[in-house]
Amino acid sequence: MAKGRRGRNERIEPSFGTARGGMDLRAGPDDRPSVRIAEPDRPAPKPRRVEREPEVEVAKAERRRGSKRGRDERPRGRKRRGILGTLFIWGLTASIWAGIIVAGVIAWYAAHLPPTHSLQVPPRPPNIAIVAADGAELANRGDTGGAAIQLRSLPRHVSQALIAIEDRRFYSHFGLDVVGLGRAVFTNLTRRGMHQGGSTLSQQLAKNLFLTPDRTLGRKVQEALLALWLEHNYSKDQILELYLNRVYFGAGAYGIEAAARRYYDKPATALTLQESAVIAGLVKAPSRLAPTRNPQEAQERAKLVLAAMAEQGYITEAQARAARDNPAVASRAVPGGSINYVADWVMDLIDDYVGKVETDLVVETTIVGPVQQAAESALVETLARGGQRYGVGQGAVVVLDTDGAVRALVGGRDYSQSQFNRATAARRQPGSAFKPFVYLAALERGLTPDTVRSDAPVQIAGWRPENYTRDYRGDVSLTTALASSLNTVAVRLGQEVGPRSVVRTAQKLGVGSALAANPSISLGTSEVNLLELVGAYAPFANGGIGVIPHLITKIRTTNGRVLFQRRPMNNGQVVEPRHVAMMNAMMNQTTVSGTARTVRLPGWIVAGKTGTSQEFRDAWFVGYTGRFVAGVWLGNDDGTPTRRLTGGGLPVEVWNRAMAEAHRGQQVVDLPGNWRSFDAPGRILPGEGLDQPMTMSRIEQRQPQPQPQRTAQRPGGTENPGDVIRPPAGNGNGFFERLFR
């Protein structure tokens, strides 16, 4: 076959012009997929050994050894460095993230604190020190319970005891005690509980000044930040002084001064080593460790404080041992003294004198300490001895100078049991103790002590007042009638001068309560309080000058700035001197031979009047000399009747003891006026002088009884609210209008 010709069955490959110089796109043998055709098994031929160059073999061997060494045979030193490096990297990363988280938490809680440029220590709640006329401290009032005190004025062992037990590295740390905090964390972790705290004094102060007592993470962070702020802005001594004046020591005492007076009845400047150890130990648990509540635990805690002081070199072992062997003894547990009634009254008045209290104050009062104590003891012991017998449980005592200065005021039997002041706040019927105003009104109408009136049955629109003994003496002088407290004569005089005249006379002398101008006013049916009644008797003792009972003489700040100074003032001449002399002559007979003849005040001329209200609910005695006026009330708070207690009984006993102390060392002063020239001709035989409580006849008892406390009743029982006469306003004689000015 010719070369250029192909057979009919021969495959012709496509051509893309290769013959003409184009690309040959025909698949070659290598481009075609190979197809394996099964063939019979044949023995594999032995590999033919190929000789290679030595250099190539060495290179490949080295590569194989290097690869194996990298996988399985790395040097031991390199392996160790890799683990440490990994741990270091992970630790560093964790530390960075922890730092970021901590910084974020701190920033978050710091953002909720006031800006540092406006941050300042809040002012300490003001304390009000109440002192007696001689300057002796009587009581403290305010949220702290004691005045602020400077660190340099305290004995060194006071601050040393606190530092030894609470923050031994106080003067060396920067506000946070890292060592103490670490020890506390370790102890708490090992003992599985909160057994120790790592707070410094600076942190505790920050908490007390700025934060709430919540035990949260946020508060602890803020506490630490504020502690750093305190350390930056205040010296160590300033921080310690702030702490001592702010920390709570239990029993309502905030600050070292309050604690010293509360537990040991002395100023902080006089605290002993033993007492300082007890007070320093209170910080851990003030309520539980208070020496007045748990003296045993308080002493055990004090021993730890003394041991810590000795360990840190503040005291010697001998001093610590001596202090442990002679533990401090706390004063009585609960302050129940009557001086608290005085302190409460001061707090009620102080706003009227100086307005809002914003700094520590000293309030000087007219109280005389020994007289106050004597009045309290007399009341408490008399009620303890005779209270059960007569069915009486409460009482009050007021002692005034003749110019109205309150020398003693006892508002109740036991302040710790009842804080209600019965001397200033309780209004009770005075009974016959109101009769002097009836007799004075009669004298001012022209009658004299020798004037005679009939002691006989009397009836006013169905009302029949009777004498205590239910008998009648016929014609008697006014002196006899007042000394014997005859009800019929008092009612006749009241009708003679008019009930309104009686009311005006009482108000002129100082009675400030609303009085009902009805016939029963002559028997003391309108309610008054003890203080105003005693004040209304003062003109009889001083020659007729109306007084304003007062307690506060001066109010000043602790640095001496005077905010209030009382000026001498009174209500002027409210009773003419001759009428004063007549009244003194008649009321002296009451103590000589009348219902108050058990009065005992050797060397002094005494005058006064007893009083007993309906059904023996109240028993009174108000008596006076030329130097003092005193009044006593006994009764029950719920108004239940006593067992026939009269003003001439237990009230006179209390009066005798209180006035004996008040007159101790005083020069004898006579009553105003020539009282001897007014001796009444009538004489009262021994045994006749019984106090006359208000009584009603059997006929009158079936009728509605007068209720004059708020509205008056005309005879016959018809109410007449218009007869209630209140103190006149703006006339200069109103008791309450001028009492506190």
C-alpha cells in the first residue's frame, strides 16, 4: 500500500492542522488511561540494586534521623523548658485577665462612690450635755450619747488597748494590712468559716462614716478604697481620733466618752487600764460583750486585750497581771435615774431656744444634784414602803426656788419602766390643793382670815357637796375652814366671788391649763399638772411676784459660744403683799394644826395645802417656806382609786425628805408679811384636821356628776362649753405664753 494511502479499515486520527504547522492535539499514549488486564500471577522480580552516590544517601539518612528525633527523640532539656514555658504563658494570660476583671470590679464600685474632690467626713451627730447649776454633768442626749473628745486628752493606754486588739500594725500600714488580710484569709479557709477579719481601723472607720453594714463584696471594695482615701487625707492620729469618737461601744454609746460614762460613770479622761481594756474589747461584739450585760465574757475579752498590749510592749507583764487580778467593775446596768425626766424635758424645749441643733452643745440648768437625788429617793422609798398598803403606784415631785427656778423634778417612780413625765405632762384633779385660789379671790373681795362663814349643808341646783367627815361645825373663820379643808365653806366662797373670778385668780398666779368656771371649780375639779400648780404657789412664798417656772439658764457650744442666756424675768406683782401675808397666815395653820400637821422642817416656818380628788384617785401636797416651794402628787396612771390615800399622808412624807435636803445649809428666811399678826382666832383640836376629799350626798350620787375637765356643767347637769376659761393670750400673765421665752 502506498505510504500516503490508508486502508479502508485503518483509524484516521483527527488532525488540527499539524501537518500544516498547527498544534498537535492528539492524545498520546501517556494521555490515555491505562487499563489493567488481569494476568496470571507471576513471581515479583527481585529489585535491582541501584547504586547511589554516597552524598545522597548520607543526606537522606540525616533527614530521616532529624525527623524521628523531632517526633520521638527530642532532648529532655528542651521538653522541660516547653512545659514551663507553656505554664508561664497560661499563667501570664490568666493574670492579665484577672487583673482586667479586678480592675473592672474596682472601677465599677469606685464609680458609685462620690467624687474624691467632694468627699468629706460627715459631721458627727451632735451631742447635748446637760449640766447642773454647779456645772456637774447630769446627762447626755443625742445619737452618740457622749461628747467628742480629743486624742491628746486621753490616757495613752486607751488608744494603745484599741490598737493592740484591733489593728497592731496601724501606724505602719497604708490603710490596708496585707499581712493581716492574708492571715485572715488563710485562717478562714483552713477552718472553713469566717473566724477572722482583716479590716484595719481605717477600713472600719470608712465603713462607719460612709457605708452600710452589709457584708457584700461591693461594700468591702468600697471600704478599701475609702480607707485609702482616709489615709491620704488624714494623719494616723486624726484617723484614730475620728474612730474613737465614732465607733459603737454598745448600750447606745457611740464614742469613747459615751462608753466611759455609760459603763463606768466617769469621763474618758479618767479611764483606768482595766477599764480601757474592757472598752477596747467591746468593738468585736458590743452588745454581747457589754460589761453591764455579760460581765464574765467582758472580763475574758479584756484579758486578751491586756495580753496583746503586753506582747506588743505597751505595758509590762507585771502591769498586765495586776490589771487581770483587779478587774474593772461596771456601774449599774440600766439608767433608771429621775434625771432622765429632766433631760427629756430639756430636749423638748431646746428647739424653741436655738432651733435645729447642728453642733455639740452644753445646756446649763437650774437643777441642784443633791436635791434631785433626795427627791427621787424620797419618792421611790416612800412608794416602796407604803404604796402597796394604799394601792398607789406612781408619783411626781417638783421643787422650785422662789423665783421659779426648778431645783428638782421627778417625773415618775422609775424612768426605766416608764418615760412619761407626770410632773409636766400629766393633768389630774388637784382637789383641795386648788382651794387657796378660792380663798385668795375672797380676800381680794374684802374678806379677811377672821371672816366667818357657815359650815353647813349647801345645795346648788341639786348638787350637795359634803365634808370628808360628813359633819358640820357651824360658823367658822376662813382660817379654820382652809386649815381643816371644809368643802362647804369653799363652795360658798366660790359662789360668793363667782367661779369666773376663781378661775382668773388661778390663771393670774400661773395655772395654765383650761379651767371650767362652774360651782365645782372651788373643789379642784379641773385638771392641772404638778409643775404649774407648784409655780402658782410661788407668789405666796416670794411676796406676790408671779414666776415662770424655768429649767434652762444658758446654752453654749463646746467652744464657749453662747447661743442662749436667760435674763431675769417674771410676771410682776400678781398678789398684793397684804393678801400674801393673809394667805400665809391661813396656810401656815394648815401645817401647824390642820390637814398637813405632819410636816416636819425644823427651824422653818412652813405653809401649804393638801388635796385629795374624787374617790381618792389623787393625793397632793404643795408646801413652801421663804426659800423653796415643793409639790408632791401620788396616784395611779390609769386613774384607779387608791385605798383612801389623802394628801396629808404619804405626799407629806415625800415632801419632808425632799425639802430637808433643799434647805440643808440655807439661811432661815421668814415667810413674807407679818404673818403673826394674822393668827386666826379659831383653833383646831388635835385629831380634827382631816383633809376633805370631794364627796357627794346620796341624792347627788344618783344624778349626773359634773365633768368639768373639758366642758363646764351648770348646776343641774346642763353643759355649757362657753364656761371653759382658757389662759388669756397676750396679757403677760399667760403661763404657757411666757414659760419658755
